[in-house]
Amino acid sequence: MPGHTTPEVASVHDLSATRSGRAPQKRSTRKVSWDAVRAGCVVLVMIYHATHMSRVTHPELTPRLVVFPFQVGASLLLVISAYFAAATIGRGSLRRYWWKRMARLVPPFVGAVVLIWLVLRFLRPPSWQEPSGWDLAHHLLMLWNWKPAEYAFLDGSHWTVPLQLMGFTFAAALFATRWGHGNKIVWVLWAAVLLPLAQWHLRITAAPETYRMLVDGFGVHRWHLFVAGVAIWMVSTRRLGRVHFAVLLASCMAAQALHNYVRLPDGQLDCDWGSTTAVWIGMLVLTSVACGPDWKLPPALARGLTWFAGISYCVFLTHQTVGYILLHYLDTNGVPPVLQTLAMLTTGTLLGWALTRAVERPAHDSLLRLYDRLAARRQSG
């Protein structure tokens, strides 16, 4: 929308133009700081599962000497996904943008699920339940996202995958309309934060099952994480005023706090303030990374972070359930808990690297070539 605004005015401009009206220039170099925060978030997820959730889900394991009980990494990964969705959606064909995201996310998810199912089927501890073919089908269809009590997870880390698929799909659909451009996009962002907040009292009480299924299935109580990512990108590119951004991010932080409330058996409300505060700090760190200069790191460290960030999605997909099985066998053979944790992190990294090399990259490249061939055929026909 044309008109003069100052940096502090809470205004939003078209996603394809800066406040000054000039098209944003593409950066010539990759910011290693983004690789660092993405890698750090995945490592936090792995440590959380290895030191805390492993004992929650399998209390027979020896107590961990060092425990990281904060659920923070996966939430921040959704913020990062939304940031890059906003940063790249205006580049090239919208259909190709959507197809590229699906080609990146779906094949490694399928590969990881099949791998985890096979490991559970043939290498699980004797006391663990044997997964059936139906369990494999249900997990591939992500039915646990809608009815987790009826359809069990093969790997609990995968809860983020359907949210990302829906997020990228919604972003593409929104960008194809006038609501994905100009000042209207900010109304969408505020609605995505305020509507779930207005329903929080329903979610925290004994809501009807249909309502719960829809709210959880569409990830309504996590929409604020996507809003935070888009808002961070908008303020970093001067499409959103700083004051407006601060208010919007504070609202996202409030939504995260309410999300972490649970009702105890005695009826009292309790909040996981440790995880909440960690996500708040993470949002500020991501804002600093987006708005500030790239980090100056030693070349060897920068290369290592870039390498790990490149395999981080597959590491995220493969580390948890396989890692728990590894912890069980190491624990029964007297391996110290600290070494168990290191073994789980190492195994997750190796599996993630292998899945990236064998599935993610070749499948992504093949599917993009297929799309380009079909697109060229449509144009020539």
C-alpha cells in the first residue's frame, strides 16, 4: 500500500516489496548463524529426549545424571520453518514452491517411518509391543495427529511433520489471494494468534472430543509459532514496524505460555515455565539472527554446523524411537547414563546422515526434475 511511514509505525507492506518500494535483494552468501540455530535446536531436541523423555516413557531405565527437561527445540524449529517459508514464497512459481516443500518433507518422513517400524519389529526389547502393519499405515497417514489415543505414535518426534505440511500448504494458498499481500497479511497473523487465545478456556477444560480432534489436528494451539516466524522475517526485511512486531511477538509469547498450561488431577492449573521461558529466549535469539549480522565463526566450526544443519531434518526424524531402543540395550549391559546419551546422539546423527544421502536429497532432486519436465510439457502444449 503506498504512503510514507516511519520505522516505528506498525505498518505492513507487500511481501514482494520493501518499505521503500524496492524489491529486496537476494543475499549472495548463506548466513551460518541460521545453520547454527537450526543445528542447536535439533541437538536440544535430542538431548531432551535422551535425558528426560526417555525416562518418562521408559521409567525402567537408570536415572540420568544430567537432565534437560525443557521442551523447546521442536517449537523453535517450527518458528524457523515459518521464517523461511515467508522468505522464499515469492521466489518463482507458487506451485513449484509448494511442490518443493512437499518433496523435501514427505519422502524422508516415509523413509524414516519405515525404518523405525522395521527396527521396532525386529530389534525391539522383548517387553515392548510388536507394531503391526496397521500401525505402520496409521503412522504414515499421520492419524495420530487427530486421534492420538486411538492411533499410537511409532515415533513421538513426528508431531511437527503434519503441522509443517499444513503450514506450507496454507502459506501457498494464502499467497495466491489478496490476503497474502499488503496490509491484509497482518490481519491474518493477528487472527492466527487471537482466535486460539480466545478458545483457550475450552481447550483446558473437558472439551467435546470432536472439538479436541479438530483443534489438535489442525495444530490450532501452535499457530502462534508460525506467526512468530513470519513476523520475524517481516521485521527483518522492514515490512513490519518494530513496535508492531514487539506487540505481536509478545502476543505469541503469551500464547506459548498458555499452551504450556495443564490441568492437574486436583483441578489446579500448572504451567511449564521452564520450557515457556526457553521458547521465549529462543524467539529473541531468532530475531537477533534475522535482524543482525552473520556470526563470525571459525571456518571449521562453520563447516561443521552447515553440514549438520543439512542433515538435521533426517536426524530429527530418526533419533527418538531408535535411540530409546539403543538406550535399553546399553542400560541392561551396564553402560553409564552419560555414555548412553552420547551414543543416542551419535546414532541419531549417523542415521540422519544416511537417510539424507539415501532418501531426502535424491528424492527431492528427482521430484523437482519431474515437476520441471511436466511444467515444460504443459507450457509447450
